[in-house]
Amino acid sequence: MMYMKIKTIIILFIPIFINACYNPELKRNDLEEMNLYGNVKSLKEISYEAIEKFGEAEKGEKARQYSWVYDEQIIFNSQGNKELRNAYKSDGNLFEKNTYIYDDKGYLSKEYKYSPVGSNVKKTLFGYNDKGLIVEENAYKSGDELIYKASYNYDDHRNIIEEIYYEADGSLSLKYTSKYDSHGNKIEWKSFNPNGSLLRYNTFKFDEKGNRIEINWYDKLEKFDGKYIFEFDEKGNKIEENWYDLDGTVKTRWTYKYEFDENGNWVKRNDYRNDIVKFIIEREIEY
């Protein structure tokens, strides 16, 4: 049971490393986190397998590049934060539903995650200090049975430097530590087992605009385990991603081409792997 919980937490953190690497406590709202412009009320995003016909990319069956990423519908509140999120499998069936509750200061206080399988409900409660920073997180199953507890520690610049997760029985589950540069960019992240041994760690590099342009992976023996290099356009959209093998050769190259609406938000993206189109992602944005 301990192993399964640890594995679940690690999997949940993987997309965070791939897509973003900054202190979530410093963002203004979810619209900014998602790089969305204007007064966006809702967003719907669906991914399709790409089929090339007569030199043009056409939509095939619904499909996603990663098993942990889903088609989704998001509704935002007037402060630009998520109010509702529905995640769908590629077959169109609902995978989970998330609702978000905020206090009178605009801080996220509760998150409910509903699973259609067995009508399971997970409730997460967040506690803040007098500086408006999350310092405690408690997750519960249906019936208020505790799943885990987490605590967060910060440096003087409001950066999270330590995250500690506990099992329901109070035993230590995992610990994460982070280091930052003078601009508040996370440049190192480490995860530790309950016995204090290293699980794995990453280092990061950023450009002058704060875009994360490099990830280096290391295993529990601190042995180099691979590298990702990213390029971005002037709007902060990722346009290229290169995965490097241990010998420094490019293992996989992904490139991304966008179509934008009048507000500067992308509404269509073609994903290419080694110059062959693989996915078409479409968005419907309501303002």
C-alpha cells in the first residue's frame, strides 16, 4: 500500500515537471499559469491522432500523447481561477471531475475530485499562513477518511523549499526539496524516500523571460539519466522539445505549430515527432 501511494504521487508530479517549473504561490491566477490572455470564461480542449493525406494533416480518432493527460473542459471564475474541470478519456467518457472552492480572500480552500467509478470523492483542504502561502494540505476519501497530509516550508522570497508528505497513520511518505535562482526560478528539485535516501532529482535552466529551457534528470545514485531542451515563441508557447539520450544524441524531437485567435490564445496545435505530424489539438475558448 505504501508503494502504491508513493507511485501515485510521483506520477502526479511528472506532468508538472514537463510543463511548468515555478512557484505556484507566486502566480496571479490560473489563466496566467495556463498562458491564457483576455477574460477567458471557459476552455475546452480535445486531442486527435493526426493522419496525413495529400500532404495535409487531418484529424483521426481522439488520442493523447501521454496516458496521464486528458481532454478537458475548464470553467473559470471572475478572478481567473478554475471553478470546474472535467477530464475526459479519449473515448469521450468522463475520467474525473474537479470543483474548486475559494475563501473570501480568493485563496483556494477546498478541492473536490469526483470519480465516476464507484462515485468516489476525494476532498482536499488547504491551510494558509498570514502571508497567504499554503502551509498545509489534507486529503480525504469519501466519509472523511484521511488519505495523506502535507506541509510546505518557504524561504524569505515566498519560494517553496520543502514539501513533506505523510501517510494517514502519520508515517513519512515522501519529501521534496527545491532550490531557486535570484529570479525565483526553480533550478533544483529532489525527492527522498521515507528513510532519507534520494529517490531522484532534476536540475533546470531558464531563459531571460523565465521560460524553462532545460531539464536534467538524475537517478537515485545521482547518475545522469537524460535531458530535455525546450524552445519557446515570443508568447511563451513551446515550439520545440528535444529529448536527449545518455550519450548526448537526440532521442526524440517534438515541434509544435499553432493557430491563434484574435486574443492571442492558440486554438489549434499540430504536434510533430521527428518532423512527422502525430497529433492535432483543438481548443474552444469562450470569453
